[in-house]
Amino acid sequence: MKTTAISVLGTQKDAHGGAGPARWDTWRPTIGLVQQESLPIDELHLILNKEFMPLAERVKADIKSVSPETKVVFDIVQLKDPWDFEEVYGKFYDYAKSPCFHKEKTDYYIHISTGSHVEQICLFLLAESRHLAAKLVQTSPKEGHVRHSHDPKGTINVIDLDLSRYDKLAKRFELERQDDLSFLKRGIDTKNAAFNKLIETIERVAVRSSSPILLTGPTGAGKSQLAEQIYLLKKQSGKVKGTFVAVNCATLGGDLAKSALFGHKKGAYSGAGADHDGFLKEADGGIVFLDEIGELPLEAQAMLLKAIEEKCFRPLGAAKDEHSDFQLICGTNRDLALDVADKRFRADLLSRINLWSFSLPGLAERREDIEPNLAYELARFSEKSGKHISFSKEARKRFMDFALAPSNSWPGNFRDLNAMIVRMATLSDGGRITEDVVADEIARSSPGAQAVTAPSAGAIDGQTLSALLGSDYAVRFDDFDLVQFAHVAAVCCASDSAADAAKKLFAVSRMAKKSNNDSDRLTKYLSRFGVKFKDIKQ
């Protein structure tokens, strides 16, 4: 890691001893900073007014003689009065936005032994608010006095200060916090009071904590989008520097889960033709989002627990552990406490990821947010398609009446809303969604509109198919496959167990077999649709 220090040029302390040889018998804080063996400084940024350039050049020359590996950079921050709090903070605030202080693989330190007390306080505040993601360090003369010290390089301490709050900054911080809240909500003017309160809590956790976050809620409630927004907010505030890696655990099973998450070495198993870094290694310094974590196999859960606690894990076939300093966000639509009781999920892992748990409400619980989300999705479609799309007055009223109706349960939540908007926008002529387009979409999406009758086993309607397969199932599967799946799902609904359903579905073929595993056949068939027997029963 590269080490970068930020320091105000000490116009008095750094000038002790003048330009003669006596200066080397005198403790000077900036010179002492770069002489510390415990903290080698690769790059030093000196903040100064331009009229102090002669002193700065002398300090730079002295640094070169005692620490030639340290690069010195002069940062001109012109201050009329270094004791004027508002002026100093405003200019330092702008200074902190420089890209050079937000680089990956760099440790930043703020030197607080020089400059006016106001300058020091402002640097403290920028560190506290994470505008400068840096540690605070203090240098001092070893014998407690400045002149004629036997050890002119002095000592250094990393310090943790309890900063006071300043009323004049409260409004500025609050405005920035409101920007963060809007950012987490993707700029959507959410009107639901409970959801707004939830987002406020998530915002505070995101910028203050690196502990795991668990997002719960029904499918389509927006867990994936919120996880990515949390990552972007953390990166914006300097809490993470690496990448965002999203993993759907429902698509992983057995050795695939362990290989995908933790990686493998060449030859670790059949088909492992080359070394592979897992998702956790890919997320080093960043965030990994494990969606549907309740679907993770138990053996992989045990490995994940170690990785969370120790930041290390062993790839398949490896002789030693790998390290990854990742942060974790998990998502699930399951009741993990029930899964623990059923021994499908580890109690110790749930305890570890459940420190910060947030339940996202479904769209039916946030009906007042349908209209702002409608505007957001329309704007997003317009941006992607390159043409402006809007509702006629009558069409908008017709759609909102349908959307707000108590009978509309929105089983697919925001995914259903998005799919409806995409279809209506695509079918609109001249960029105008008419009442006829809305009427056709309502007919397509209403419960029972796409009912499929299953022979001798009740019926599976369009709403149920939407809940199981997603609201866009009609464009992802052929009618032939849907009719078959609907029959299989109806038989599962009418059966007490997967084994019972399999006996009914494979009754003829079983007679020709000496040995069979009909339950496994059913499980594999349902997996083609991303569905499990328990999902259908629920």
C-alpha cells in the first residue's frame, strides 16, 4: 500500500533554526514526520499560501536529504485568515474533493501538528465526516521541547479524537445527508413514511459500519438495486475502494457454490482446467452481494462464516488460504429463522449476518410510491430508447386506477410494474401511451387473464405463474413449455410432498424401471424454471 500524508506547512515550527546548520539540531514537525521508521511516507502534500513558497522549498530540500523516497507536493490553498472558521473549512472542503486523495491501494494520514488550531479542527472534521478517508497522526519533540533536542525527529502517534459538533456545519452536513438518502432511493421521491425511515437507517449504517447487512423482503421488492446503491454510497464516502460483485446463490449448488464463491485450483475437480479466483476474491476491498443466501448449501455456509470472520478462505484444491477484505450484503425472501429450525441454515451464520437486518416492503404495501416509480421507469425507458414516452391524461388515470385497486396484489412487486411499463412503452405509437394500450396491458396482467387449466389437477392461473416465474414469463417461455409446467405445478399443489407429486407424474415410466428416483427427476425438471417444490406449495 502507498502511504500519503497531508500536512499544513508550519510557518513557525517548520521555520525553526532558519536556513543555517542549527536547524538540524531543532525539532521541526514536518521534517520529523518523514523520518519515522514506523510510518514511511511515499507522498507528502503540503498545504500553504503561495507567499510561503521560499520556506516550502527549503523544507522540501531538507526532506529530500533525510527521506529521498518521499515525493513532496505543494498544494496552494490561499487563505486570507487561517483563524476564520468558515473560510478555512469551505476551502479545505473543496480541497478534499481532489481525486488524488481517493485512490485505491493508498493509506492516507492527516498530520495535525502544524497550522492554526482552526486549520487543525477543519482537517479533523473532514476526517470525521469521511470526506478525507484518513487517519490522524501527531508528531511531537521527544523531550517535550522544541529547541536543541537530542532527537530532532521526535515521535509520532496515531490518534483518535472526539470531535465536537459545529452548528454552522449542521445544515451543510444535513443537505449532504439528504443527497445520500435520495441517492439510495435512486432519486425517486418516495412518499411511504415507513420506507423513508428505513432508508434513513440504512444510510447511517452504510457510511458508519462495515458489518454485514441483511436485506429481506419478497421477490421483486428491490433488494438487488438497493444493495448496489449501498455499495455506490459507500464508495462515494470512501468506505470501500473495490468492486461490487452480485451473486445469485439460487443458481449455485454443491461444489459449484464453493468454487464460485471461494475459487479453485487447476485440477481441483473434474472440469477445473485452470485456476479460478472466486467471487469473494473478486470483491477484495469492495462488496459482495449474496442474493437468495438461504439457498446456499450448508457446507458452503460454513466456509462463508470463516471468510466473514477471518477475511480468509481456502479455494478448492489449494494448499493455503487466500485473503480478501470484502464487505457483505445478503438478500433473501425466506424466513431464515425457520430455516435454522429446519436445519437448512446455520444458526451461527445467521447471527453473523443479522446484525443489520432490513425488511423491504412489497409494492402492495407502498401503493403511494407507484406513481413516482411509474415516472422513474418511464424516464429510464425514454433514456434507453432515445425517444420521449408519456401517458395521455385518460391513459394515466386508467392505469393508476388499476395500480391502486385493493384487488391488485402485485405479486411480482416492482418487477411487475417495470415489465408493464416496458410493454406499454414499447407498444405505444408516436411516444404516447393511449387508453387502449393501457386496457390491453391490464387485460394481459389481471389475475386469471392467462389461466392455464391443468388436466385432473385444478388450475394454475396467470397470477400464480407470474409469482413463480416472474412477470415476464410469457416472453421467456414457449406456450408448449408453460402448459406442461402449469400441469406439473398443479399436481405439486395437490400433493403433500415432492415424492407424492413425482409418483403421480411419473406413474407410467416407473413401471418400466427396476430402480428409480422420481423425486430427483421432478427436482431437476423444476430447476429448469428456477423453481422448487416448496415454492409452489407456498
